Amino acid sequence: MTRFVLAAVLMAIAGSATAQTKTNPANAPGAADTKIRLQTLGYKDVHDLRRGPDGQWTAKAARGNVEKSVTSSPNGSVIAR
């Protein structure tokens, strides 16, 4: 009986640890990383930063005196419209 309880506890701990590691892959850029990348590329006043279900980040940002809609993909490419 003790072995059964010990096995059940170990399985529960392993399951919760696995669930925690799946939430944020190490190579996926976060909001702060994306904002810094856009600022490095010359964009200022980065706001309305949102992550889409496909992993792409969209934001409003100004380059020069023109505000643009900016999309940043997980691989680092940036498209401004």
C-alpha cells in the first residue's frame, strides 16, 4: 500500500512539473524582448503590444514621425505597414 501511495505522489509531481515547462518555450521571445528588438531597429513609442495565437507580436510604433502597425515573427523578422 505504501508503494502505491508513493508511486501516485511521484506521478502527480512529475505531471505538474511537465505542465509548468510547456507554458513558455525558452526560444520564444517575450513582450520585453520584442519591444527591445523594435527599439533597436529604430522604432519609438512602442505600444499596444499583443501576442497572437501564431506566436507573432503586433504593435503600434513610430519611426521618424510616422506611426505604423508593426508585426514581429518568432524568428525575428519585422514587417511594418
